[in-house]
Amino acid sequence: MRIWSVHPKYLDTKGLLALWRETLLAKNVLEGKTKGYKNHPQLLRFKNSGKPLHCINQYLEAVYEESCRRGYHFNKDKFDLYNEPAALPVTNGQIEFERNHLLKKLEQRDAERYLKLAEETSIETHPLFRAIEGGVEEWEIV
């Protein structure tokens, strides 16, 4: 399971589709609707937020919005909308780790996106996250 901290605009089609599916799985885990993945490290930041369902739904909303920009038809009924925006911290070290991880994937799957991301000097986070100083997050499996 990879719930990216970088903005979904950087993902290729395969990555965006996987992100949607995996985040829906994460939502099911947080709702207690599945037996597996209950202790997956990527879920810790949502669980520790104090508002895990609020945060995961807001995360899905941004992924949905990116899918619409690309002309995809993800199901909007799969998540709930909240009026009150949430924000979770993510370290700049984590963002850099994910950028490098994504570059490796894009190099194999989407040369145009790879070149565009490789030239980026400032990586935008997913709208749920706010970058703070720090290394790779403790929950990341390196």
C-alpha cells in the first residue's frame, strides 16, 4: 500500500489508479470493514490525526479531483465530503524520498512524466499535507 504524500498530479495513470484503489482500501481499514492491513505503517498518520476518517476522506477527495482533471470517472460516492479542512504534517525528507521512489517508477512507465518530475525543484504535497522539516518518516519502510 502506497498512500503518496506528493501531489497526485505527479502520478502516471497506473499510479493514480492504484492510489485510488489503495486509499479506498485504507478507508475500509479505518472504518473497520476489513480484516487485513489493520497495522499497515502508512495508516499511522491517519490514525494519529485524531480524525482518521475525516482525513482519509479529504485525501480521497483530492485524488478524485485529480482524476476529474484527467477525464477519468472515479466514483464520488466512495468518500464523504467535509466542510472543515484538515491538515497533516509530512516531513520534507519524506517528500524527497517519495519523489525519488516515484521517479524510479516513472522512468520505467512514463518517460514524459519522468522528465517533468526530474526537472521540478519544488515538489507540491498532496493537499492534505503540510511540509515540515525532518527526515524520512518513521512509518516509512526504507
